[in-house]
Amino acid sequence: MTGRTSDISHVCEFGWYEWVKYNWKRAEYTEEKEKLGRYLGPTEPGEGSVKSYYVLMSNGQVVTNTTIRKLLPQEYEDKTV
């Protein structure tokens, strides 16, 4: 409609309910601050930054976060993760 191509990378980057690691301290990203969660999708427009995501935490609460990543193949096989 506008003649501009929209950026939909935040929609295609993760699968719904996919395991992700997110930065729970909301500071500089380090592995010590990572927690395991489930990806629930991008946030609504106007909530958080442009690349902000809903993440389901292990306690059942949903948080928004901008720093998430997919699990590495070896993390899927590691039973402690």
C-alpha cells in the first residue's frame, strides 16, 4: 500500500512455542544471565521496541524481552538444559 517493503524478520525468526534462551537481567548479554523459555511471538505494536518478543518463563509468567536466541543443537541434546 505504501510502496515500501515491510520488515517481517521478527515474525519469521522463531517458531511459535520454540525453546529460546532469554536475557533475564536486561543488561549486557552474557551466558550467565540466560534463562530457558518459550517463544510466544512478537509484541504488539507500541509495546516495547520494534524487535521485542513475548517469552513464557518457567513459572508461567509472560514477559517481553528484546534479547533472545535459539537453542544451539548441542543444547537440545543436553538433558541439563
